[in-house]
Amino acid sequence: MDKTRVDDMLIEMIKPKIKEIEEKFSSGTGLTQDDINTLLLKSQYYNHINHLDDKLNEVTASVVALENKFDILRSDFATFKADIETTIQKALNRNMLAMMAMMGFFVVLSKIIDKF
């Protein structure tokens, strides 16, 4: 887990007191209410950081899922675009063929009319 500057500052602020508490505890000396509060503070701090880390993991997973959905959407759009282009090209070809047939019909019709 990467630490932020705030993380470093908070840990550095209570680190000497934690060391002092650990030495007291190791020697069998009783802990004061201040010592207990410092330990609680450290515990709450780590719980808070772990909670934030869990939330960050959730957000990261959501972003990855969203990116996957976006990639699928991009692929679907590319397929749709290709289908539309094909459909438009076929329609243009059909219209061009119909127009050429119609022009041919009128040319033949005008030649027939000219002969009479």
C-alpha cells in the first residue's frame, strides 16, 4: 500500500509514543489512559486506511468493469458502423442500377418513337 504524505506525517507523529508504549508493555509496566488512547488511535488509523484501501479496490474494479463494457460497446459500434456502410453501399448500387435501367428504357423508347 502506497503511503501519502499525510499517512507518513500521522505515523511519524505517533511512532515515538508507540515505541514508548511497546517498551512499557514489554517491561510489564501498566499502561496509562493516554497510552491506551494512542494505541486506539493507531488502530483506528490503520482501520481507516484499510477501509479506504478496500474502497479504492472496489472503485478500481468498477473502473475495470466499465472499461470492459466500453470496449464491448466500441466493438459493437464498429460492427454496427460496418453494417450501416454495407447497407448504404448496397442501396446506392441498387439505386444506380435502377437509374441506369430507367435511362436505358427511355433511350430505347425514344428510338422506337423516332422510327414511327
